[in-house]
Amino acid sequence: MTAAPQEHYAQCEEVLRARDRDLWLACLFTPQDARKHIHALYAFAYEASDVSGKVTQPLLGEMRLQWWIDALDHAAFGQNRPNADNVIDSESLERALREKPDAAFSRAALDHAAAQGEGVRANPIADALIDTIERFALPRDEFIALAEAHVFDLYDDRMPTWTALENYCRATASAPMRWAARILGADFHAPSARAFDEAGVALGLTRIARAIAERPDQRKFLPDEAFATNGDAKTGREELRLALKEMRTLAQSHYDEARRLARDLGAARAALLPAAATPLYLERLARSDCDPYRPAGEPSPLRRQWRIWRASRGVGL
């Protein structure tokens, strides 16, 4: 496989710098030779998570996510796979749907979209990601699972249980940490490797809790079992407040467990740094406990930077 050009990796870094300053700063504390590959992992994770905000119909979102799944699937076969560079790109699929909405998934419509697509390697993030997966023999099925997990974001279905929510966070937030840890040489046979899962769940839950006050549609992530009255997040302010409190408590417990386990990690603990500022965000969320409809705001950039720096000198959290 041809190596991805440096400018493709540079675009991955720009995605992180613009999208998540904490994450970009955390990556600065990873070894330089591994850093660009970790940028590619998280750029992919953000591309997948952003899909729901970029489309007007769930079907269009599924198309975008399916593009990533097909790209990863085709790349697994390398040059021996026929038409490996003709994977249909999501924008061409969307265009086909608009032009022929009643036959969007017909073979003719898909072939028309593929003919207009530029191929997987023309996408800078996909190119850098596939190069990284190949170089470090990362588990391709976990990347596909991340894309599939974000299908939930596109619809109005409610999260059924706390366990289901934790599994969603493992697929979408813990997985990139595990991949980064593999690049950094983590021993996944050691019990301490569970720290990456725990830290990712804490980070994922905290992100969701922050989003709920700002975007009412995100309340679907609050599990049905958190509400006593018909599983309805709209039953009242007090029910919502208590459910969010339970989410914060759950996030803190996962963070504490990750920190306990991280003491036995080696250099791979740098993969935990994206979650280092989690306690600062949970602290801000707790301040707005009396009003679950009020956005909690963010800790100051200086406090977040200091927290990440201190964690880099310690156990990673």
C-alpha cells in the first residue's frame, strides 16, 4: 500500500485543532513519530460523530457512515480487491438520492454515484486512517463498529439502559483511546489495559451530559430506565436533573477506576490524556445541577491546559 502523504496527516491535525482543542493539546504529549497517526484516528472519530449534524435526513447520514464502512472494508483487500478505489463517496450518494429519490439504492443509481466519486484515497482523512490501520495492524472491525454505533445519532430512538449507553461510549470514545494505546505499545494482556475502556466511557458520558443542556434532542441519550414515569425525559425538570446527576456519578466512577488502573501503565498512558480534563467538566456540570436546562459552560482554557500537562507528568489522568 502506498503511504499517505504528509499533507493528508496535516489535515487530520487541523480537524482536531479546530474541533477539539483539549484533544489536540493532549496529542502534543505523545511521541512525535506516533502523533500524526493518532491525529488520523481521532479525525476519523470526529468525522463519524459529526455526521448527524451535517445531514437533513437520517438516510443521508446512514449513507455517509456506510461510505466509511465500505472504505474500510474495501481497503482490507488491498490491491487484490477489484475496483478498490471505486468505493462510493457519501456526497455522490447524496446527490444520487436527490436526483432519484425513489431509486437511490438501485444498482443503476449506485453505479452512477460511484462513477462520479473520487475514491477512498482522495479523502485525506480516509487515506491517513487506512495507512495508520495498515502500519499498526489495528482491529478494522472496531473502526466499523464505531461508524455503526453513530447510526443511533440519526434517529429519535431512546437509549434503553445505562448499560447500552456505556457500550455506546465504549464503541465511540473508548475505541480511539485503545487504538492510540496500541500505537504507543500498550500491553493489552495486562489488567491495567482496562483503563483505556474506563477512561473512554467517562469521557463519552461527560460529552453527552454537556450536550444535553445545549441541545434538547440529545436527551434521547438519557436511558429509559433513568425515568420512573413511562421512560419519558420530558416528565419534568426534577426527573431530568436526577437523571443527569446519575450520569455524572457514573462518569466519575469510570474516571476513578481508570485512574486507579493507570498507575500500572507504562508509556502508553499518554493515550489517556484526552480524558484528563474530564473532572473539570464534571465539576462545571455539577454547578448547574439546580437547572438542567442551563448550559454548564467550559472550564477556562488555562485550567484545562494545566490539567492535561499535569496528567502527562503523572498517570495520564
